[in-house]
Amino acid sequence: MKLFFGEIDNGKAIINDEEQQHIVKVLRMKEGEEIHVTDGKGNVASGQLLIEGKKASLNVSEIKTDTPDFNPKLHIAIAPTKNIDRIEFFVEKAVEMGISEITILQTEKTERKNISIDKLRKQAIAASKQSLRFHFPVVNDLIKLPDFLKNISPEKTFVAHCHENLERIKLNHIPALEEITFLIGPEGDFSEREIQFLSDSHIKAVSLGNQRLRTETAGVFVAAWNYFRMVKG
């Protein structure tokens, strides 16, 4: 399946401008080839490619609406790594494994204060197309931890940290929830003050095993755990 991003409305599909350039200049596709266009909201249009100069469009033959989404839904709120390549790696792999939402957290120990959310969103779209997803994940703006906690449900939220002296449950002890949010801290982990604040907010701590994982590795691990729940279910 050759899948591209665009808008779908009133029986028509409009291919995104950047996607059109990619089709014509990079892929050098030929008119008449079968392609598919999704809006990332569960809708997908199929048909034949039309090319006029540097423009590409779709001659729609079929539109499917409300295609099934991934369940259970996973939201990972993660602190950015100092090396931006690592958080980009996390975004790509987590999207491939069906994550529903990503939030970039600013914590007390976060070294990177600036991050291009637009770039991460583009990577999420690219990974969604590569893995043939018709529901693209939401990538939220950078937000401070206290502000993030104002809009979450504590009973559906868990934090992974490395403080072995504090109580942590195992992953397999998490109840079978349809929606779940995971918080993952920066290099150096959450501060003790933040962990106490999370505990006071009734957010349970989770152990990801005996090994100490890098920030992006912990994020991919949680995404893989949830992906396994999808496949198993």
C-alpha cells in the first residue's frame, strides 16, 4: 500500500503539498498508479494517481471512514533528552507500535529547554504512513510537569522512575485499562520532590525491571508493552 497524507472531505481527497512534491520529484511515480490518502483521523481514500506538471491528485474510487483505531490507548509524557536524536527515535518507534498521544515534559532536571514540536509531528506522520496507520497520534506542545498533572486522571496515570527505595508496582500489576498515561523522566530521573508530588497526586509508581533504562529506551519499552497488549487482546 502506497499511503500519503492529505485532507478528505465531501468525497474528495486533497494530497498535502509536501506529499505532492515527494510523489512527483522524489518517488517519480507514474500517473495511473494506485495510491491511498489518509487524513490521520481514521478516514482513507483510494484511487488512481493523477499528475499535472508538478501537482499530484487522487481520482477517488473509494473512501472508508472511521477505520478501527488502536486499543488500548497509550499516552506517554516524556522528558526530552539532551541529544535530540534519542527522543526522535522514541517518537518513531512508539508511533509504529500504536501510541495514541505523546507529550513532551519539562521537569526540574530537563537539560533541553527548546524542542521543535513541529519536527516531531512530521516524524509522527512519517512513521504513521510507514506503519500504515490511519489514526495519527497527537503530539502535544512542551509543558511543565505541574501543568500537565492538572489535566490527567490519577487512576489511569503511572510514573516510571528509578528510586528503588520507594514503592513501585510491576507492569503486570497494572489493571486492564482502555486508556493509560505513562510519565517518563529525563536523564537523571525525576527529582525526589517531583516524585513526592506525583505520589501526593495519587499517581502510582511502576518498575520497568532490574535494569536502568535510558529515557528513550524506557519510552519504547512501555510502547512495546502496550503493543503486546493490543496484539494479545
